[in-house]
Amino acid sequence: MTSEKTEHVEAFLRQSGIEFKTHHHPPLPTIELALEYWKEIDSTHCKNLFFRNHKGNRHYLVVFECHKELSIHTLEKSLKQGKLSFASQERMERCLGLLPRSVSPFGLINDMNLTNGDGSPAEGVAAKELFENGHRVKLFLDKDLQNAERVSFHPCDNTASTVINNADFMKFLKIWGGEYEWIDICDEKLISIVIPAYNAAPYLDECLESCCRQDLDKGRYEIIIVNDGSTDNTLETAEKWASEYSNIKIISQQNKGLSIARNAGTEAAEGKYIMFVDSDDHIAENCLGNIAQICTSQTPDMLRFCAADVTGGMAQRRFSYRNSELTAGKELLKEKFQVCAPFAAYRKAFLEGNALRFFPGVFHEDNEFTPRAYYLAEKVASIDDIIYFVKERFIMDREELDTYILTFEILLFIIG
């Protein structure tokens, strides 16, 4: 059943000649819940936050892409409006006609006709709350939304999501008539891709191209190339890409081996999740958006995904996973699993909290690292998408795994 608030928004859009499509769903009070329903809707979905200034006489609506995570301190620097705090429910209802968890630009239809013909405040409207244009609310929009073909917002009720194209959204804002401003919103990085590279010049271009051709905003992820004392043109190749992509950074060190190179990249990573990509491999185009969505909504310690072997330009799936709910890593150790470390994304806080690093000077270092990660991970998510493309990797068999688990459990017992 369509709510009164949704009907009011839809009537306004029809009268304004704005095309729209409304999708109904259960109440979605949080972004995490909403993402499960939004994944079938072809649109850029948004977060909408409503703030007041320190004096309480100015109100701001901030709209940005839903995968971004921002602190008030970060927004204060972006908005340059002084100290901010979340507006109360009373202010939200007074200014936008909205209740908490339903904040939306469509609430701006209640921020109209607030002045009389002579410019004085209408009855019940406090003059001190009005901007010079006669509106209570100033709108700030994430610049990245300018590139969105379609955007969606709750129609003032979190039991529905309404999609309009970008041109019609601009038309809506013009009809509203208030002041809005496009701003750069650079949030915390979500993903760090660590690429150890030693004499990788012949294949580094393909690896980096795959990491750059992604559906996640460049501000949301970084690529860390660890040049491990290469003697060929690896550094020059990395610098060429870094000059074109601002989210690529380079670490150069003396040759210390794969483990130390990965550890150096992990230490430098700013993302909440870390992916390891070997310099002679590559990842699927436009795969990071889905990874970001799952990591944001489920916050797993590990997100494991599928891989394919590439031979003669042909990719062949190596294994499959069931798309599953979060599972304890110890339970997954009872199954045959992939021991290659790059076949998963790891929450950095999980790695740091368990002092998980690659042992230096160890051949097949993944064989030690990955079972240890599974053993310690409380929440592991699995997807059946082929994310990683590799030439050749090793699968630990049951007998070898049992021996390793026993050894590791003894080690844990010894160290307490």
C-alpha cells in the first residue's frame, strides 16, 4: 500500500512533468538493509544526511553516493559551514516534513513558499532560519553524482525508493528554487589493492589496467605497487600509471621477497579492506563495486571469491562457491578450500587485530597465511563471481590441511 507521503511526492513529480519509477519494499531504516533491495534497481543510490549549524539557525541537506562513509568532521571540512551536528526530529519535520530514516531530497517540496509576496516570512516561519533565497535548507551534492545516469531516493517514506534520471533531478531542483552546491566528498578509502612487483615489466600493464577499469570511484580505493628491488623497467611502468591515476602509489624497497613486499603494502594501506593481486595476474573488470557493497553491508573479516586459470587467452573457472551467509572460518576449514591469499579480500582491522602477516623467507607463503586467516576469521562471506584471473595456483589437499591445522592449534596452545 502506497503511503500518503509517497503519494504526495509522486503527485508533485507528475505535476512537474518529471518521469519516475517507484519501487516498493519493506521499511529500510539503514543503508545496510537497503543495499539488499537496491541491488536489483538500476540506479545510483544515495545517502542523505540532515544537519544544523552550531547556532541552530541554518540547516543543510547533504546527498552523496551510498557506498561512501563520512564522518561529521570530514563533512565540516567539505561544507565549510562551521561546526555541524545532526538535526533533531523536530527540525527535520519542520524543515522537510520528514521523519528520521526517511531523509530525502524529495523532502524539499516542503521547503517551498515560505515567504509572502513582499519577501517577509510566511506565518509560522522564523526569519532567522531563512537563507537569502527564502528557503530554510541549503543542499550540498556530491560531485560524483553528476556522472550518474539515474539517481534514487526515498519518496519521503522508507518503504519505497523512487528513481529519476539526472536531467529530471536537475529540473526538480530548479522547481524547488533553493540554493545548492556541488562539492567534492572524498571519504575514507574502502579497498586497498596491494601489488608486489619484482621484474614485472612484461605483464604489469595488464595487471594495472584491470585494477583501474573498475566501477568504484577512484576516491574509494587505492592501488599500492610495491617495487621489490626490480632491475628491469617495473618502476618506470608503475610511475607511468601513477602519473595518470591519482589513486596509485608506489613503494620502492630493496629486494626482500614476496612476503615482505605484501606486508609493506599492508602497512601502507589506507583502505578498510585489502586485496592482494600478484603482478602477473589480473582481476575482473568492474568487480570492485560489488565487493564494496558486500564489505559495507556485511563487514566480513574475509570475503572470498572465485578465480579462473588463463591459458592461451582463454579463462577456465577453477572452482565454485555458494553465495552464503556469514560463516565462521573454522567451519570452512573442514571443506576443501583455496589456499591462495589473493582469492579473498581481508578486513584490515582483522589483520591488524590478529597480527596477521606473511612470514618472510617462506616458499609458498600463502600455504601458511591463508589457513591461519580462516582459523581466526569469525565472519567469512563467499561469492561465486570470478574475480581473480591467474596462471597457476596451488590447492591444499585434505591431508596436508589436517597436518597444518594440528600444527597451528598446537602453536596457539603454546603461545596462550
